[in-house]
Amino acid sequence: MNLELPPQFLDKADLFSEEVSNKLAYALTVISRLKVSAKLLSSLGDTSEQQDIDQHTHLLLTLIKETADAVDDAYNVLLVAGRASR
């Protein structure tokens, strides 16, 4: 999953409150960690020990849950901010 922010977002970094910005930054960080971990798991290959594969798979599943929670939190904070700005 590639996620790139448009230049308009970067030019207006103060567009959101600190809470919204923090939630978005955390969600993007967790997405990045998930991406790196998935690449690491896929690079283990068939010659790796089953225990290593199991540990990486467990970590990846944990990161998937953490990512889903972070994205959900960021989405909810954005919804509240959007409603408040009407």
C-alpha cells in the first residue's frame, strides 16, 4: 500500500488540529512499519527455519491489527474534525 500526501497537505501542515495531525502521523507510521515487515517476511524464503517464519508471521498479524486500529482512530478523528468545521 503506497500512501502519498498531496502537496496541498504539506503546504498547509497547520490545517488540522494537533490531535488530528498526531493521529494521521501515527497511522502513516504504522502503515510504513507494516509494509517493511511484510517485505521482510516475504524475503525469508523457503530455506528459513519454521520458527523464524512463525515469529515474523505473528509480528505481521500483530502489526495488521495495530494498523487497522490506527487507521480507524485517524478516520474517526477526521470525521469529528470535519463535522466540527461545518
